[in-house]
Amino acid sequence: MALRLTPPRAGALLDFFGGLLDLQAKQIRVLHANSFIEDPTRIYRGVRFAVRLGFHLEPQTEEYIRYAITSGVYDRTTRENSKTPALQTRLKTELKHILEAPYWKPALQLLAELGALQCIHPTLTLDEELLGQLRLLERCLRRFDSQQTLIHWEMRLEALIAHLAAEYRARVARHLQLPEDSINRLDIIAQAKANVKKNLPSLEAHKEVDEVRPSQIQQLLRQYDVPMLILIAVQSPRVVRRKIWQYLTVWRNVQPILNGNDLRKLGYKPGPQYRQMLDDLLAATLDGVVCKRDEAQEFLAKHYPQ
């Protein structure tokens, strides 16, 4: 649409494609049948505008979208342009706009209804399991990152990709040009989950898991950063999530009662043993064996006699 700037009809609306009628009908409509074939990322842009503005997809436009998806155009275009990743760049940009917006949930649901999540990967579906994981992710982000030190839209995208089979995750993350730390997380999350499961005994038996000492949990989980722990948590049973939650809210913040300066004042010579001494003291503190400075000193005298 445009306005005529010159007489004799200055100010007249030029609307060759019926844009004003579409605005009045609150509908998103493309101009021709091949619009989504030429650029499949327009599907994401159309969905974004529809949800953001409270519009709906015009029926013929929705048919064009479904045809483009079922034709496999995104996969075909990706293969043909594998050396020029402009398509993936545009898709990542659209995903960023959607996943960082307050309306990201209904937008994601509409993309799923259209089958458009296949543009991320042909096997990606928004099933009940993934929806539950996304809900848990939001709880974790609110609880553990209220200051938004993490990039929340990237965490949502990582959760989507982590729902894929393990062999696809890193490849999809690279195609979408995610940061290297995101790619690494998605590449090793299967091993990390297996490690956590292996070292938290009897995950199905709540009593035995509850008997695992806090120091054991801290020793196991401190090797992973917060984004990795969040991804593991949302994909794990409740009993595991509870331990990760306790670690992130309590045990991660516990410090040994004494520090290196205190060890030096007690007469211990600085050296590599300081690390082990402080780790042991931290474990004793976490497990409630040591609660006061004099107890910490007695602990060191017993286990590290001078």
C-alpha cells in the first residue's frame, strides 16, 4: 500500500493487492502461491505477525504453508545452499524474534499445528513431553535466572533441539549457528544425563536417593554449568529434578567455614593440599558434620594432622 504524493489525487491510497481489506479482516495473506517455496522462513514470519497482532492466517495462505512444508522445500533448499547459510541465518533470526517475545508459546503451538517445526528438523514435534519440558524450563529460568544472565530465547531453542534424538542435536545447533557453548551442551547432554543417572543410585526408589549425602550431589553436579543442569532437570524424573533444584538453590552456594588464609594462620604450609583440605571441609559442612569454626579446626586436626 502507498499514498499518492502528487496532485491531482495527492493523499489517495494506492492498494493494488487489497491490503486494507486484509487489515480490516485481521488476516495474514501472501501475494502468490510460491511465496513460501521461495523462502520457507516466511512461514515463521507470518506466524509471528499473526500471533503478535491477534490476526489469523487467511485460509489459502494456510494451504500454501502446508503445501510448502509437505513438499520438503526447507530440506531441499538447505541442501542446495549448504555452502551459503543465509536460509539458516534467516530461520535463526525468526526463531529469536519468536522465542524472546511474550507470545512465544502460542506462536510455537501454531507453528506445530502447521507442521512448520519440521524446518528445525523433520522429526521435531510439539508433543506433550516437550510441552512439559518447556513449562519446567520456564520455572527454572524464573527461579535460577531472575536477572536474565542467561539468554532465555536460546535456552528455549536448546530445549527444543534437546528433544531430538542425540545424533541430530549438535548438527541442528550448528545449522542454526548457535554459540559454541550451546552446541557443546547439546552434543554432550546425553552423556551428562547418563552420568547423573548412574551416580544417583536407585532413581526410582525415593528413599535411597534421599539418603545420598549433599556432598555427593555437590561433587557430581558442580562439573556442569547452570544451563546444562537446567536442560538435564527438565528431561529427568521428579526425584532427580528435586536434587538438582536443591543443588542450585542451596548446596551450590555453600562455602567452607575456613579459607586459605585461615589454613595458613593455623600453620599449614600453602600448597596443592589446600584444595583437597578445603574440598573435604566443604563436604563436611554440606553434610552437617561441621557447623562452626572450632569444629572445622578439629576436623582439620583429625584428618590433616601437622
